[in-house]
Amino acid sequence: MITIDGGMLEGGGQIVRTAVALAAVAGETGTIWNIRKNRSVPGLAAQHVATVKAAATISNAPTEVVFIGSGEITFLPGRPERKDITFNIGTTGSIPLVLSAWLLPALYGGSCGTTDLTSHAMTSISLLGHFGHSISVSRQEGCVEVSA
């Protein structure tokens, strides 16, 4: 089991994103504690919850203890597999940051085929409202194609 202090260095969400992506690919259980400890609002924010759940969905990991404000999570990944998922960040959270935790397991997951992720977030500009993004990862006979 890998344990990571989420408050080290700048103590931001990148530690969470990288840890869950690598744990999903390696199939290793990982615990992250002190998540965003030095931030004005410590613990997971909405985009971090979406990040963990996106990586968890593709790697068949349980997410019962992943919620806004969580200061510690244990990520128990299964084998990544091809599946289409849709998630809504619910805030102005960054879609590309969520994709960063999903993409690596999607590239390594299961057999050849295509998996799609569709994400929705609100913008900080009231005239634009909701923003959606879709990305597909296709793997055929050792070749990988990513399209947005």
C-alpha cells in the first residue's frame, strides 16, 4: 500500500490527481491524507471529488468516502476497463484537471476498443452557463488515438 501526505510542497489537488491515476494503472491501493491541508478550505473540493470518481469509475474502485471536504481517502482500484462515463463537476471546476486523472487509466484499461468521457461544468461567466466537453480514447492493436 502506498501512502502519500497530501499536504506536502504546495499541497494542492495535483497530488490527488496524480496519485489516483497512477494507483489505477498500477493496481495499487493508495491512501492520501492531509489533502490540501494548507489551503484556505482544506480537503477535497468539487473538482477533486469528480477527479477521484472519474478515475474510480474506469478502474472499478469504491468511492464511498469521497466527498467534498474529505481530508483523507483510500483508493482501492480494480483493473481499469473500457467504459463510457459522464460526470458533472457542478462548479466552475476545471474539466482538463479532471481529465488528467481519467486519461492515464483509460489508455491502459482493458482490451482494445474505445472509451468516452463526457464532462460538464459551470463557467464563471454567467452568460455562458454550463460547459460540456467530450473526449474519446481508442486503442486498436497497440495504437492509441485520443480525440476531443
